[in-house]
Amino acid sequence: MVQQNEKITALYCRLSQEDELAGESGSIQHQRQILSEYAEKNLFPNPQLFVDDGFSGVSFDRPGYNAMMEQVESGNVSTIIVKDHSRLGRNRLVVGYLMEEKFPDYGIRYIAINDGVDTSKGVDDSLAIRDLFNEWHARDTSKKIKAVKMASAKRGERIGSKPPYGYKKDPNSPKQIIPNEDTAPVVQRIFALCASGLGPSKIARILKQEQIVI
């Protein structure tokens, strides 16, 4: 365990598909800027960023969050700062456990800048109600996004964020994909090898011999 004056200030950012609807004000870049400026202005020591880009607040299985909590459980964190309380998560039971047990057990000061939350000054009882509304918001927005994706799929539009190997986004129509002239021949060769009766291992060896990296 590190000494108190050596402990880090964890600056946590999170953005999900639901949160992207908020535009630039909710972006990872905007969160980074606000947290970094706040830590510098208020002289918080050893700031370190932990980022989860594209992860829902309903789930707590996030790489950035997990990395931060590893530091917490190792006794290396003095303070956790987020832009909004909902950045920490949108599951009221887990957030409640963190606020009432986990953070106090490890001596963590928790700050949500825009919501005026600072556990060094005590926790308002209304925070539990706020957690409930955050969870409801996540569920409602998730349903809306699923409905939009379903409608797009029915129209034959691409709903994935990244085109599959061998394709690229159509520059004239971002919702459509077209063959990638650089990688499409590789896909065609793989299909030809498969059609000739070769299995995955043999195909992989052939591609390796030909120095084709997928």
C-alpha cells in the first residue's frame, strides 16, 4: 500500500451508445477536459485517467472501471472524480453498495462534479433517488436504441459499428458497406480454399506462408 501523499486521484470517464445522444457535452474528450481541469484547479495529487468508451453504465464489467477498482482494492486511490454521477454507473444497487460500503471501507473520497456530490461533506439522501432515475433512464434509452436498430435492419441498413473484414463503409452512403479492394481478395481466397476441401488450420498455414495478416 502506498503512502497517503503518493496515492492517485482516479479520474473516471465513461460513454455508452445511449450517452452519445447527448452530443459533444457527454463525449470522452469533454469529460477528460473537465476532470483534468478540476483536479488541477483543486490541487488533487497524482491524477490518473480511467476510461470506458462504448460501455453501458448498467454493467460494471468494464475494463477502465475494473482497472480503477483494482487500484482501489490495492489501497492506491485517495479520491475518485467523475463528471456526472451517472458516469460511475446506472445500476442503483451496485452504485449504492459502492457509495455506502466499498468507498468508505477504503477511505475513498468520491466527487461527481456536475451533481455537487462530495462524500467528504456527507451524502444527501436524495442521491439514492437520483440513482433510481439514472437506472430508469438507461433502460428507457436502451429500448429506444434497440427500436431504431430494428427499424434500420428492416430497411436493409448496416447496424454494426465496424464493417466486417473484406468490406468498408461506402463513402457515398455511410449506412451501407461495399467490398474493400485491399482485403476482399483475401476473403475470396479463403472461401476458395474452403471450397476445395481445406480446413481452418490448413488455410491458416497457407495464409501465414503467403504473409497475409488478417
